[in-house]
Amino acid sequence: MKIVEASGLGLRTRRGWVYRDVDLAAEAGELHAVTGPPGSGRTSLLLALAGRFPHTEGELRRRGPAALGQVAGVHEPDPTLTVAEHIQERLLLLGPVPRRRQLAPIAAVRARRAYRRDAFAAAIAGAGLTDAPLDPDRYGRDLTPVERQLLGLVLASLSGPNLIVADDVDAGSDAPEREWIWSALARLADQGYAVIASARAVEPGATAIVHRIGDPNLPTRTELTLPTPALVAPRAAADRDQTPR
């Protein structure tokens, strides 16, 4: 089942093209990688695919909800919360499990039912990342780049979305960490999610469908400017969900 389809997708501003002519179709259970140099429009494209950012050209169709993993400047860990507190907060914001269980994968249902007992263990197991190098007592401000990525993926999986996107998954990590994060992304896809991640390059051996964007002859993209405050994870008590974008 196709979860997201983009045809001739592009975003043009007064300063030129951010990205253009993107064709991408991701099905449930597939891992896709959007690669390109810094400034190639990878982040804007990911946000557009997830329904969190506009596009000006082409067509975009998406089936079901999308959730954001780590996206720098848009969806990041709260520096004052521990990993366990991030998970507990997200589960509380998601509320009771829907009566119609088909609305969320069984792993997400189990995690949400278990949040009062052991939210951290249930969430990690639900995402299929029991070997994740995450310390439940570690604060957001102390997380390494790969730990931030992993926490973002775990949080994204809790709502049981059809699509999970994560940005710059290879930033600030060494080769073993990059290998691990691509393995984690593949495991999420194996659970039935459509997963789209951006990176400068795909780690050798990763089972991802690669889409290269960024023509060096195109005008330099403008800096990413979010059109509405709703795209930034709010800290207000009424809406502290960090699944933005």
C-alpha cells in the first residue's frame, strides 16, 4: 500500500528553488533515503512529505498520519527532560488507546497501555529497538547525535503513524553509529511503517531506496523558515507534544 506519493514536487521562493522535480513513492514497509549536500532542500522536502511544510509545484498524496523523528530546529529533545520523561509525556499527550485497534499498530497499542508501569521499556520494545543505546535518566541536553535520532524514532512510533520521517540521520556520528541508525530505520520499516530519512549519503549495506536531490547549478536555497508557530514543538502545557513538523 502506497503511503506517500510525490510527483514533480518542488518548492520555489523569491530566492529560487529550494528543491524541484522530486518523484517519490513510499509504500508501507519500505525505507527510503533522501540524500544530498547541505542546502539541497532535504529538510524542507521531508517536512512537505509529512504534511508539515508547503510545496509550490507538483502533486503530493499521503495516506494516514505522519510523525517526525529528529529534525533539527523543529522537532528536538527538550534539554530539561530525561529520555524516560520524554516518553511519559508523549504517551500522556496521546491519551487513551483508540477503541478501534486498527488505528494503531499493536506495538504502539502495547506501549501506550503500559505507560503507567514502565513507559521506557514498553516504548523501546514497541519500536523494536530493545538494543538502543539510550539511558532513561539521561537529559535531552546531554544526548549525542545518534541518541537524539533514536529518541526521535521511538517517540514517532508511539502514535502508530503510517509514515515516519527523520532528518540528517548521519550528522555527527561515526561509522558504527551510522550503521546502527540505518539498521534501526530498517527495523521500523520491517514493522510496516513507511520510513523516509535524509542524509548526506547512505551507509554501505543499508537497504534503502535512495533519492538524490540538489543540483549544484540551481540557485542556493533560502534558509528554512517555518510558516506557522505550530511547526515548532511548543512548550505550553496544553500542547507540549514534540512530534511536530
